[in-house]
Amino acid sequence: MVTVLVCLGSSCYVRGSEQIAATFEQLIEKEGLQNQVDLRGSLCMEHCAMGVSVRVGERVYHQLSPEGADKFFYNEIVPLARES
């Protein structure tokens, strides 16, 4: 199981973190990964100046955008989910 945390703190929220989380949720369902990916919202990850933050397992990514959420999902989340 891969845990994915999307920062929903105010700075990330205004930059589109809610849309990113919604995209991830749709793609998890589309790809049938409900049993491999645990998607959660997170309070501030304390990287506010770096754009939207997402933690995948133990790694934290910054500067995500709603427009790049699907590419990020397939490049970073799917490979880990398929391994688990």
C-alpha cells in the first residue's frame, strides 16, 4: 500500500491542491488501484513557498499543479502502487 498525502493547507489549497487530490482520486478508481493507494489530505507540510506539496511514501514533491497531476500520478504513484 502506497500512502499519498496531498497538502490542503491554505497556500497549497489556493494553488490547486484540491483539484490535484480530485484528479488522483479519479485516476485511482480508473486504474483499479483502490487497494494499492491510500489517498489522504494533509494539513500544512511546511513547504508553503514551494507550491503544492505531495508526499508519496516517504518522498515529498513540490510545485505540483492541477495541469500536471495526471502525469505525476502515472510517473510517480502508479509504479510504486504496482510494486506493492
